[in-house]
Amino acid sequence: MVSPSSREPDGTAGRKPPTHPFQIGAFRAYLMVRLSTILASNGMALIIAWEAYNIARQTMSPGSPRRSWGSSASSNSSWSLC
């Protein structure tokens, strides 16, 4: 049994130092915050891109994307594929 006088001041008497980063509570918290931040920023970018796509799709006439890419299906196209 360890006597109270031989304990370390911070209460870590007899503990081994961590051998893996996941054994450190602050590191686990850091990783969780970092993962949450990455997921949130990627989700926000996806939502913004989705909304921009919807706005662009709603404001264009139905035939304009086809003509702008020079598809041969459109007779009004000034582009030539061959």
C-alpha cells in the first residue's frame, strides 16, 4: 500500500505514462472537435453548392444547357462536334 506521504502532488502516483495518443483525454477531445469541424464545413459546402445548382437550374430555360455544350441534338447550335 502506498502511504499518503509518497504520493505525487498531482495525484498520479503509480500511473504509467500513456503509451498511445488515444489514452490522453485532451487528445481525444481535440480529435472529436476536429472531426466535427471537418464534417460541418463539408456539409455546409455541399448545401451551398446544392442551392446554387437549384437556383441555376430554375433560372435557365429548358434547352439552354444543351445548346451551351454544343450537343448535336440541338438544331440551333453553332458548335460543331466533327
